[in-house]
Amino acid sequence: MKFEFKSLFDLQSAFPDEQSCIDHLENMIWGDVIVSPFDATSKVYKCKDNKYRCKNTGKYFNVKTGTLFDNTKIELRKWFMAIWFVTSHKKGISSVQLSKDIGVTQKTAWFMLERIRKCFGSENNNSLDDVVEVDETYIGGKNKNRHNSKKVKNAQGRSLKDKSAVVGMVQRKGKVNAHHVPDTKTKTLTEQIVKYVKETAQLYTDEWLGYNKVAKMYQHNFVNHGAREYVQGDVYTNTIEGFWAGLKRGVLGIYHSWSKKYLQDYVDEFVFRYNTRDYSDSQRFNLLLSNACVRTKYRELIYGY
């Protein structure tokens, strides 16, 4: 059963204890057929205490094995609350605020949020068609806000000395993809576009020379922002620029800043939020649970291995 929650109170009422959370998680991840995380083809035996045994490997597992909840000592009710806060707040939630809301340390809240963000990536690999807008943006500090001793020289424009590049593409009235990239040169932009945009699409960009190659591969039109041209009939990039505005509001308003190391995780979060903009809070919550089969250890988050 997929419950409907209109508030945090509804969520807590639907899941009053650990067992109710386990039952719902099993339904969202497995449905009617329990699948071994060690061998998807194996027969599975039900054991006591919500455990199962994989016949082919002889290993025991439960619904949390191999998911973002794997080996967690935090009760699922708190995890469910954290997921509810992240997916229902339009601009996200900081680890400081989450720690207060669910009663854990800020360090624990940060780790929970990073684990949750790893599940957002499944909604950031959409195939796009029809009219697709493509644009790049740059995430990073501004020299004008820095003390003279900390200003970065030659960091204007598309320089990546103190900024990170993100390429985004959105199908009008459809979904968006956005990825942190090393640069915005022709090769990088072409690879990103060819990977996600179908050949039949109508491509709209700005005048940046990095799009010259895809201009020969797709039906392509552009607006010349340098000449203060922003709309030319049906040709514009306002949709993807609107997504950038929401992304940057999240940086300044909720997270204040982010490091290059975790940038893609934050981008994935806002992509997920945009692509589920027509979902109810309950649908968004359940979608994330369905995508929860991503396990990330603390060591991997901090040290990368």
C-alpha cells in the first residue's frame, strides 16, 4: 500500500514504529517479489526478525541491505522523516536544520543527507526530444564579495579558477538533466548533448562557440545574449535559465556554499525536485524510496574510496 501524506503528522501517523517502516520499504523496493541483493536469480527463504536467506549464496539479508539504509544504526522513522523534509521542501534543508528537526548530531544529519542525495541521480539521465534548451552555468564565489587578499586573479567570465561548470538541458514542458563538467569546450558540450538529446530534437542554445559542432548535428538555433537578444520567436533559453535560478537560490538560501567534491550531489537534488514538480509530496517521497538501492559509506563520501 502506498500511503498518502499531506503533512509530517500524516507521515508519523502512517509509520508509528520500525516495523511499519520496514513493511512499507519492502513494498516500495521489492513489491510482491523479494529479490536477493547477492543473486537476483536466486530463490529466497524468509527467516525471523525481517531477515531473508539467499539460496544460491547462503547469505542473509534484509530490505536495508545494499540500500542507503544499509548498516544504519538510525531508526527508519528518523530516516523517513529526513527523506520527507528533503523531498517536500522546495529549496532543500541544511544539515544543521535537519539535526534539530529529527534529533541527531549535525555530522549524522550531513551523512544522512549525502546518502539521500546519492539516490537523486537516478532522475538525472533522461532522454530528451522535441524542443530542447541547452545552457551552461558557473557555480562559485564572486570576487566582489571577497576581501582583497582572497580575490582570485583572472577569474572573470568562463574562467574556472574559482568556479565549477555545470551543463544543463531541458525539454520544454518536460524533464531536465544537469551535470558538473570539467569545462565548457566543444568536446565536453558535444559529448553531453549527444548522450542525452535525441537526433530528432530541435536544439536551442546561446551563441557560445562550444555549440558549433552540435549545430551541424541537430536542427539548431541560437539567441545572441552578447547582443542583448534573449528571445527570437520560439527560440530562447529561458526555461533552462529558470532552472539555474532555482539551483542558485538553493546555494545561497539553504546551503550557502558547496564544494566541487559534492557539487554533483546537490545538482542531482535540484534536478530531482524539478523533474518531480508535478508530483505530490507523497509521490516524491515514495519515488525516492523506490530508488533507495544506492549504498554509500562514510569513508567513500569523505575520502572517495
